[in-house]
Amino acid sequence: MVRLDLGNVVLRRMKEEDIEAVKALIKEGCEGSENRLILHLLTRPLALLMLATMSSVLRCVLHSFIMALVIPVFLLIVYLKLTIPRRTGILGSSRPYWDYVGSSFQAEGDASLQNPHAARAKLVTAQEKARRRKKTKDKEKEKEEKAKEKETVDEEELKERSRVAGEVWVADYDGEIAGSIARDGWSREGVCRLCRVVVQSWYRREGLGRLLVQSLEERERQRGTARVYAHVPFPSKVGEAFFRKLGYRLQGETADGEEEEEDDEDYEESEKGWLGFAISKVFVKKL
């Protein structure tokens, strides 16, 4: 783990040259969540009943108990591995779809978020600044070469993708993408949805995730947003604890842990996965 100076972190909108880095960051941060989600779906009573039925049928055909048991589970795991990233958008939100993430840089919006730690940033020497500039230029040159190889997409399709994708914000630290957060393209008046809060493994437990969420909350507060929703993958205890520390509560839960009824217009449906099972818990916070 690297010591992170939050004052030198720049919170800005994702640019075209950041797309591949952000995708790699999301894959790294969500790999464990995806596996836990698959395990959660496989252990649902209805799923177990289906697997047992398929195994019984195959037992009569294959005359092998082990093969009849392994094949249905293996095929289901492969199916979920292929469909979960596209259906759930990795972190419990069906939009923007995985292949739409790269389109969000074209959506209109503010260029940066406020960083309350910037005033306390450490002084950087001229030599260190030169080193960072050189590092950034080298990365930009490499990204430009990759961009030339990309296929062109119809302009109207790009606009639609940008609208659906919403906004992706990144934490830029010395020219490196250390974390990201997305504001889903789905919205209704006075409400927004946060998703894909990920931090590079080297910079975790340094307060960067908290900074991303709180900075985006402040921006939404200034825009008149009254309520923020966050979808957390169902088996993610770390995600639940993270949002609770930031003042979020599980939808339908009061401060005392009791259940309460939500107004229909404020109620947010949890994301559904295979066989209609809930794959995310909805957390909410009033700004």
C-alpha cells in the first residue's frame, strides 16, 4: 500500500484516453464481488432445486454420479460469468452497460469536482513536477497510439451511449488513475444514483473512496439533488460497511434498525439477476 496525499488528488471527468485504465480498474476492483455474487445466486433454494433436477436427469444418461453433479454446476457458472457483467454493469447497476462505460467521456458536464484536501496539499519541488510531466506525456503518447487503432462509431450512436452511460469521474494522482466513481445515466428529478466506486489496490484505506463519494455528493447537493441512492452487491459486507460509515442507510431501515415504509416515488428497486433474484442492496442518503 502506498501513502496517498489526498491534497494532490485531482477529481475530474474521465477523458477518452482514460477509458482503458478505468475499465481495467473496474475489473480489478470488482473481480471478487462478481465471484461472491455468483456464489450467492448458486446457493438460492430455487437454484439448488434446479441443479438437483438436472443432475438427476443426467445421472440416468451418463451413469456417472460425479459427472452428473459437476456438469450442471460448471455450465451455470460459465453462463453467469458471461452474463453478469453485461446485465448488472458489474456493481449492481444495469446502466451504463459494460461496453457503454467508454462513451461517458462525451457527455456534457463539469470538468472537475471540489477536493477539500487541496488547500493542505504538500509542496512539490520543481524536479518532482518535471518528473510527473514526463510521466504524463509518455502515457498520453502511448494512449494516442492505441486510440488510432480503435474503430470509429456513428456520431448519433455515441450521443445515445453518452446519455445512457451517465458520468464517470476519476481520481488522478500524479497522472495515474487511482480510483473512479460513476453517476448513473438513469435519473429523476431531485434524485441520483452512484455506482462503480472503485479504488486501485495500492491506494485503498487511504480515504480516497470516501473523497470520491463525498465530492460527488457535494456537487449533487449544489445542483438541488435531495436523495442519493447506491446499489451494493448483495454479498458485499465491505461495501455495506463503507456506505453506512458515510451516512447511508439500507432502504426501508430507520436509524434504529427498524423497517419503515418508503414513498412510492422515492422507492428504488434493487437490481435483479438470474431467475429474478435480488443481486444488490439499495442504500439511500438524504442530502
